[in-house]
Amino acid sequence: MSLLQLWKTNGVDFQDKKVQQLTAIAGDGTLKDGNKTSLELRELFSAIPTEQLGIYLRECLEKSFLNSGLVLQDIVNELGQRLDCDVKYGLYQGKVNAIGFDGIWTFPNGYSIVVEVKTTDAYTINLDKIADYRKALIAVGEITENSSILIVVGRKDTNSLEAQVRGSRHAWDMRLISAEALIKLVDIKEAADDQATITKIRSVLTPLELTKLDFVVDLLATTAEDLHDVEVSNGEEETTSTKEKKFVPVGFNKEVAEHVAEYMQKDLKRTTRTLYATVDKSISVRCLVSKSHITGDKTYYWYAYHPHFNEVLEKYKESYLAFGCGSPEKVLLLKMDKFVELLPKLNVTNKEDRMYWHVHFFDSPDGKMCLHFKGGETALDVTEFLV
């Protein structure tokens, strides 16, 4: 069985294995460009949670082993994919007439980063050589001038390398980040949900002129707002004292995704706070959850549907909405393109900084589950979509 099949079959027991052990049992146990060991490792890295990927990354750094630097290179490139970059893997070993780069990450807006991975900055790095990689890639049309270089270093203490970059003629075209900070950046991205926020998070990897700090303040503000907005995606209830709306966070999105993955017989990987997708990016599932709200003889489930949710319709062949109704065991699974057609029939909240539709499902006394429409229009029976 492949590493991925072993992961699916053995679950928790498999997680106890070190990445060094996994490398040894994959393929013939040796890492070479394009061989079975490499393919199995990359397949596994693409499917496991970011938390587990971080564990493997730290194992590469804390105790070196045969090919640990190459494994680290693959993990770093997988982190690039989790930032929604189109990633081209570089070679493990340089070849004659081949351009030596560890990875090329292309952002959705076309901007490219040439990635260089170093386990340590204990030795002086030849910045001119790395800069030549970028120049050569531009010359052959692999990337454009709209690009830069990112050095990913295993150690957190990178003072000597920082000084080397600042004092070089490549100061504007190069940036560096520790591997640990890169993991944290992916964690922040996966906790966010708005694509505008994610774009700003990704932009910290590019050279920025920070004499004026407005960008940093804006990034912090929008990210904090997005992370604080969990409640607007997950349900709301009315206070009895102030009669004003307050939002109540609900946190079983992951369990809903697992329920849907089992129903679909697909592996779903978290990409943002509420969005999950298959590794091949053919299917996306937006997982929204709500507590149960009992009013009279009906039980309601309340959600907010944001305009940016629709962006996935252009990115994936199939997109679904999974509404967790009070628990992960009760899930409505709807085709997103069909649900979007119903949005004009839903109530809307308009605020200065955002708008969203109110999605209200309810359990009717006759045992059906229905979608509430505004203006007294007859509710839609959606019972058949319970999975």
C-alpha cells in the first residue's frame, strides 16, 4: 500500500510514525526526482492536516537524517499550495543545464515567488547564485519580472542571514521567513474565510516597502475582523436583555466536513475556516453550522451566506454547501449553483462594511425540513437533501 493508503487505513497509529520512517518505507526508501518515494511522500503531504505537516517539518529540523533537507523542501512546497499558490516543484539535486530552484509559487494574481529552502543559516548563502535562478527563469519565460525570491530557513534565529540580505544588492528582490513562521501563516490563512483577507495574508511573502505602516495596520485589522467573524458564518440568536442581535460561535465545521467526506467517499482537506476541498481541487464543500433554536413548535437553524462564498463556483468543477443543523449528524448537503438561484428569496442584512443573506432552515411539525423564504412565500421542502 502507498503511504496515503496506510494513513487512511491505520489512522492514529500511523501518526506515531516519524517522517524519517515514512521516507524509508515509501517506494524504495530513497528520494530521487520523480521516483516512487517522492511521489508517495508528496501525495501524503497533500492530504494530511496542516498540524501533522508541521510535526513532520519540525522533525526534519530537530534531528537531521538522510535526505531530511529534501523532505523539508517538499513540505515547504506543500505549504505553498495551502496558501492557494500554483506550485512547481524544483529538483532535489542540480543538473547540468537545469535551473536550480526549490520551488516556484505563483499567486492567483500571477505574481511568482522563487523559493529557496535552507535547513540552517549557519553558513553564508550565495545570494548572487539564488538571484541568478530568478534571472534565468525570467529569461526562459517560466516567470516574469513580476516576481521575487523567498528564502525559507529552518532556524528561527536568522539574524546573520537578514543582515546579509539587507547589505546586498538583492535587498529589494529577496525576503526570508523561518519555516515555523510559514506554518503559522498557513494556520492563519486556514482560520480566515474572506478571500480579500487571504490575499493580504499571502502578500506578506513579497517584498514590501514599509516606511509607511498603513499596510501592516490594514492587514492586522482585516485579519482580526475576519477571524472574529466566525459567528456571522455560524448562526445568531437574540438577547433577551437588549433585544439586539448578538452572534454565537458554533464550532463543529470540521465534524460536518468529516461527515460529508464519508457520505461522498471523498477526502476533503481544509482550505479556509469553512471551506474544504478535494486534493485535486475538483470538489469544494462549504461547511456552515448552527445551534438549534426552538421557537414555538419549530426548531430553527440560522446561517449567514456571504457574497464571497460564490467565488468557488469558478474555481471548482463541483461546489456544495453543507449545513450542520445542531450537530454533525444532521447535515443538509446542497449543490451550490442551485442554492445561489434561491438567494433573491432570502432576507438580507446590509452594513457599511459587508452584506449577507439570512439562511433559515426549520424542522416543521410534520417532520419535514424546510428553507424559510421572505415575504410569506411558501417554504421549500429540503428534506431529501439530509445526509
